[in-house]
Amino acid sequence: MSDGPDRRYDPHAVEARRQAAWAEREAFRTPPLAEDQPHLYIKPSAPFTSGNVHIGHVRSYSIGDAYARFRRARGDDVLFAFGFDAFGLPAELGAIAGGEPPSEWVNRCAAHMTGQLQRLGFSLDWDRSFLSCDEIMYRWSQWLFLTLYEAGLVYRGTGTVDWCDHCQTTLASIQVEPGGTCWRCHNPVRLIELPQWYFKVSAYVTENDSRLAQREASGKWDKLALDSQLDVMGRVDGVEVELTAADGSTVTAFTPHAGAAGAASFVVISPRHPEAERWASDPAIGERLEQMRSGGWARSARDAETIPLVEAAGTLSDPSGRELPVVISPVVDARFGPTIALGIATEDRTDEVFARRLGLPGGGDGEAAEQDTDGDAAAPAGPAAGAREAVRYKASDWVISRQRSWGTPIPIVYCEQCGTVPVAKEDLPVKLPLDITPTGTGNPLAELHSFVETTCPQCGGPARRETDTLDCHFDALWLWIPACVPPESRGEPLEEILALADLRHWLPSERLVAGSDSGNFVFDQRTVTKALRDLGPLSFLADGEPFAGCLFHEMVTRENRKMSKHLGNVVDPDELVERYGADTVRLAVLFAARPQKSLNWSDSAVLRCHRFLGQVWEYSQDKLALAGPEAERPAIEKDTSEHLRLKLSQWCDAAVQRTTADMESLEMHSAVRNLMRLFDRLKDFEKRVLAREPGLSAANVDALLAALSVLVQMLGPFVPHLAEELWLALGNDEQGSQTPWPGVSFKVAA
């Protein structure tokens, strides 16, 4: 066949035709509710409106899209959609750099990013996309704030918070990088005391932990996702023992050093533990206790010299009868949560320093606690009598308010007569002024009298609005729900929206696909789901889990370093698509590494995948030409290749079974390799036939075309443009959304 325009692979022409056809037939619109039809909601991550799609986005959405297309190809109804996470510091800093209102910045960024993702051919239902900064959407955050506030799960408190002087805002602990720097600007972070709003995640830490066994047993949560939840909750396993006070009452103390519990030399109580009040009856101790409750703690053991520490009156006796002095310190919270802990100087560096400060035995000179003064290993102490296995959690309530102007207004007013007053839910949303242009210093909302000055919802007198806004991490608590809501229903009251049959149909999400840094978001989404289950709106989710399955993929690196503009090692997806086409880029990020492995970017994967797709295209065109009415057929005196056609049938059947299993477990890397191997098998079949016969008989051409059809069908989730184009060329009709998946009992014609 001559080198005509159809024989050579032109990805841009192919992709333009297919995307136009998909748009015309609305291929990826979410199907109407049909309870008797298998259905699932695949939740992709919600991108920040950062301005451009990066290669990490491409990896994440390629995994989710391939899975969505696979499930559609098998006949399932699929909801695949997301909303943009458009509030918060990243968007505000982008607007400041551009000297424009944040609303203009995020709208332009979202439009540009949507276009980029559409050019990549992702099968998202764009009618269900949204911006978290739209009024109709951020009322979700305000409604949720009020609902949790009424339940005591959101509260106002004064405490030590991480503060970035450069960004002029508080940071959640997860936004402080190792070494004490800001996640966004990488400048030093310091601790300051500030009144803040908190979300009480501690109320559901134990249940979140206990539910992980079910997540693991389901087989739909990968190890990265499960481990991320353990990391966030900060689970510490150990033992607890009963200690006795002078009046005969008992308290429970914890230690992670199960084998050395009998070697404790003191007891340390968290200032947030209910028993702390009992040990602070002395006015001087009580005053210091209050200071500690709002004073925070240092982050590392080397700061143990300066961590607040107050000696309480009285002692506690361990099971052997030894009397242990009692101290109060917030260091316990950072290590084990708000509990009571045993101080064991021989096992722990911080305890060693505390013992020295208290003048107790075991307080060394700052060297490793595991060695004595002669440098020999200290003898291990035995366990305490009556010790029992126990668990504690480091996870603490997190600050949800920020001193920034680009965020959801907190629906609270302050009245001199009535105090702190929530805005009525029927009056939501409290609208964010859009005509402010932040400069990076101060909080413009606090300086805008038309916003600040209001009337009290209770007495009607003068009042002032809360000028802090909600952290965008709080918005993420609900970002997984609105995709389940038909766009025409999004203006209804939240109570009515949460009662829609659509939510019961699509929730929980069958699979979340997100980056490995999403553990905190998922943990808090699991927490708020359980809260709304108990409060009623999500009572149909009996286990309080928003995601039945969860896949976390690792990041994309280059030269084994995280991609960053300032390092000059970023990869521009637009340039790759322009040069090689969307299908090649999608296939390359799936082929290069398992989702659970870091993808160290190199051009070799792109070049190999581009070459593979070109070969598949040209090989298919050649075989289609052999099947045409004008094709010359060689005279075959005797059919000697029937057994080879049977072998080809077996190869196809095995490839379908292996690839189906890989797709069900989201092992895209392995699935792609199966298809590359199958293509090699097709070429090997032809080579073996031609070694026996002068040409391809009609039976062998038909067998090859049938095998090509199977290959094309399985390529559909990965390279949908090329696959559908070849599917049509093979004589098939356009499907509702894409090419169908082959049955595992496939057989080619003998």
C-alpha cells in the first residue's frame, strides 16, 4: 500500500476528529439514574486553579480516565467529574503577582486548564464541573461550618499556631514542611498565639482507624492510601497501666515502650487532659496550666530544654508501689495526643532531658538515652505489672481559619450584646466581595467597612462580621459531593440537595484516584462523612466512608528531583501534546511506572509509546488493505496454518484475561505492557504464517483483523482517539461513549 494520508499516523488529525465526535454525541455525560444498571462514581482529585496543568495532573487523570473508560466499556454507568479547588493562598498569590482580583485570576486559570484537559481527551463530564469559589458552591462550606458548629465539632479557641510572616497567614500543621518552612513560599514559620476556629477531627480518629481494616479487606485501598491514613492519625501502639493516687483513685498512663514500662521515673500529663485540672489546684500551677493550653510546644526533641513543664503537687504510684512525681507539659500532645504518659528516661531522649530538668534519676547529659555514662548499653527494664496493650493518636484538631481575603467568609458575627452569633442557614451565602485586589499584606476584608459592619441576627443591633476566611482545606471536606448533584439542582437548599436520590445512587465513590500527598484531605473527608452520618444528612453511608476504594499514585520527578519551576526541570504537557499527540502522552505516563512508584520522567517513554502507536496504526492500515475487495489473494494449495490461528486465539484470550485483571486493580503499567506484548504476538503470527505459505490467505487475514479488533478494544481506555478511529475502520459503529471491552472468552475465526 502506498504511503497515503491514512497510512501514516497523524495524531492531531485523529484526535481532532474523535474529540469533535465525542462532543457532538455528548459521549461522557453522566447517565440518568438506573438502579438496575451497574453504576459507579470515580472521583479524580480536585486541582488548584494554579494556571496550568502539569505532568503530575496528566498522570493522575490518565489513571482515572483509563479506569473510567474501562468500566464504561464493560457496560457500567460511570460518573467521572470534578470541581476546581479555587480558594486559598495559591490562587491569592497568583492574583497578587498578576495585580488583579483573585476572581478574575481563577476564572481565567480554570478556563485555560479545562481546555488543556479537554485536549488530552479525558472523559470528564464537564457539565458537572464547578469552581469552589462560586457563590452557589461556597455556601456548602458555610452550611457545613454551621452544621459542625451546632454539633460542637467546630469551635473557637486561642492557641499557638504556625504563622508565615511572608504570606501573612496561619498554616495548618500539614502546610509546614520539615525544617519549619512554609509549604508555599518556603520561608521560615514561627509560632504565635492567636484566636482561631478549629475543626474537631479528634472526635472520629478512633473510628477512622478501626475502619481501616475494612478498607484493607476490600482490596480497593492500596498500601499507599492505607499508610497515609496511619501517618495522619499518628497512631502509636504501646501499653497502658493503672496508676494510683494518694486518695486511692486511679488514672491510666500510656507508653510506647512496652518492655520498659516498669522503669518509669515520672508521669507527664497533657494540659488538655481532663485530669490536668485535678493536678493544678494550686493557683500558681493553675495559671501556668492556662498558659500552656495556649502556648503550644516545640517541634523536636532537641528543644526539650525549652518545652513548657510544670511540676504538680502530689505523686502517683505504679503497680509495683513506686511513687512517681507528676508534671504537666504539652509535649504529650505532640507525641501521643491529649493523654497521660509515663516518662522513661532510659528509653526516650525527651524523657531523659525532662528527668534531668526535674533532678530525677536517669537524667543524662544529653547523649543518647540508650547508653550509660560508660558508653555501654543500658540494661532493658521489664514490663509493668498489669500492663495491657493500648493505642494513642497524635492527630489533633486543626485550625480552619485564615487571615486572607480569598476564601469562604466564615458565617459568624460578633455582637456586643449577644456575643458570637452564627448566621442563619437560610441567609447563606454570606457573600465574599469580589472587587478587592489583595497586595499580600494584611487582610483587605478587615479593612472593608461595607463587609465588616452588619447587624446582629439575634437582636438586630450593630455587629461585626468575622473577617477571617476558611482555609481551602475546609472546602475540600465537601468537594467530593457536588459532582453527584445534577447541575440543575445545585441551587436548592443544602438540606434538599443532601436528600436527593442522586447521592444515594452514586455514593460512596467506588474509587478515588489522587496523589500520594492527599492523605490529609482523605482523612478529613472521612471524618466529616462520619459526622454528617451521625447528624443525619449522610445517614445512608452507614460506615461513614466517602470512598469505597482509594488509589494514591506517587509524584512525577525529573533527574530524581521533584519538578519545580525554580529548578528548571518541569515538563510542559502542552508542548508534548503539540509534538506527539495526546494519546502518546497519556500512554507514556501510564507505561513508565506503576501508579505506586515515582515516575522519574525521561523522553524515552514518550518516544517508545509514540513509535508503538505509529506501528499499530500503520500495521492496521496494511491489514485493512489486504481485506479490501481489490486485494490480491495468493493461491494457497494447502492450509498449513490452522494451528497458528488457534495459537493466535489463545494469545488473545490470555491477553484479555490478564489485562482485564490489571484494569480491575488499576495496574495500568502492567496492562499497557500486556497490549504491547499482544501486538508483538500479532506480528509473530504473521511471520510464522509467511514462513510456511507464500502469503496471507483470507482466513489468516480475517484472523489478524479479529485479533487487531481485540487489541484496539483494549487500547480504548489508554489511547481512546486512535482506538476509536481504528475501531470504526474495522467496520464497527460508533458506540455511546467509546469502544466496548472484549469478552474474556474471545475466539478468532479458525
